Amino acid sequence: MKRVVFNQKGGVGKSTITCNLAAIAASRGKRTLVVDLDPQSNSTRYLLGDAADALENTATGFFDQVLNFKLRPKATEDFIAATPFENLFVLPADAALEELQAKLESRYKIYKLKEALAALADFDEIWIDTPPALHFYTRSALIAADTCLIPFDCDEFARRALYTLIDNVAEIRADHNDALAIEGIIVNQFQPRANLPQRVVQELRDAGLPVLAATLSSSVKIKESHQQARPMIHLEPNHKLALEFAALYDELEAARKAQAKRDAKKRT
């Protein structure tokens, strides 16, 4: 299962959501990989902490290898680092990714990530974190993924931008990845007692958009989680936000299994 977490708007919690859901998957015995495609490297820092400074093999090296043909290329596995958490691994990012983007775009290497991830048979789940823009890395992720998750922060401007984002995903589906599905919209930093967030979320549901039932609260605890480089399931598993992440993961898993049953029924 390969999921991409994507929104063209920054600050909506893509890295936080990616790492916490991946950490839950790993804690439940699934061999899990986080692919960090954002030059800001937030997912990499979140999972590795200061150890990220000592990395020699990163996504930059992987894409540089894609760009410059080598007789003896490194395997994709060589760019993957173990995290301190059992079953959880990361293909880390660094700032140099930014420098390669235009060259990769011009050489049309858009399918290389899909090929590389398809060859990683040892992982049960792959979670892809993306930059807040629709460019080479994000398109590569959407082409490589089975599903897309969209974080949403209950802002009116974000609501308007959401429809453009959905159109962009549909275009990728039509042109490059006909199996790509929007798995759901994740309502992040939700304030259930405030009128505006309730109204905006209800409008999305009334419009028929796939808003997930599980929501994520705003909490200062997540900043501590970032600072300590420990996802919530490892920092404070009984905290309200940790339980919300678990409920979100459970909802995704239940929907995935239900869809698998429907697909199997169609084949018989």
C-alpha cells in the first residue's frame, strides 16, 4: 500500500500526519517506509532527529543517480535509513533536492520513483511526504501512489483551494495513474466548539467530498513531539491527539479492507 500525503498549501500538517500514521502502522507490526520528498526535510528530522545531519545517502542521491546514468547504480534500499522505532524506515530528504528539480523535470524522469518503490517488496506500507507545490516531486509521488490523503485545516481560503487540488489529482489520474484514488480529506487542527470549522467541514461533506470521520485536534503536545523527534504513539500514546491519530489510521484500514472485499467480489 502506497499513500501520498499532499496539499499545495503549506502549514497544513503533511509531515506530522505522514510520520504519525506511519509510526502507528509500524507499531502494529507492519514494515513501514516514509519517503520524504520535501527539501525542507521535516519528516526526516521528525523521525531521525539530529542523526539526520550525518546521513550520506538521501533522496538527493537517489534522484541524482536517476539523472546521471551510472554503470553500477546503488539499489533503492541503499538510500533507506532505519529510524529508532521498530519496523519504521525513512528514505530521507535534504535541501539539495531543490537543486535537482528543474533538471529532473526537463529530462522527464517522472516515472522513476514509481519504478523504484514498486521494487521494494519488503515493505507493507509506504507513506510519501510531499512539498507544498505541484511540481516534479509531487507529481512523481502521485504517479507512484495507490491513494492520496489531503490534509485540510478548516480555513476558508483552503476550502476554495481544495477544489483546484482535487482537479489536479484527477488530471494526474487521467494522464499517468488511472488507479490513483483520493482516500480521504483529513481535517487537521479541528476546533469542534468553534462555528467556522464546523460550518466549513459540513459544507465539504454536503458537497460530497470524502471527508474522513476522524479528525485531529490542535495541541501544543505536537510541538514537543517534533522537538523530541518522537511521533505521538511513542511520546505519549494515551494523549488525546495520539488516540485521534490511531482512530484515523483505523478508519483508513477499515475502508481499505472493505474496498478489497468489494474488489474481490467483482472478480468472482
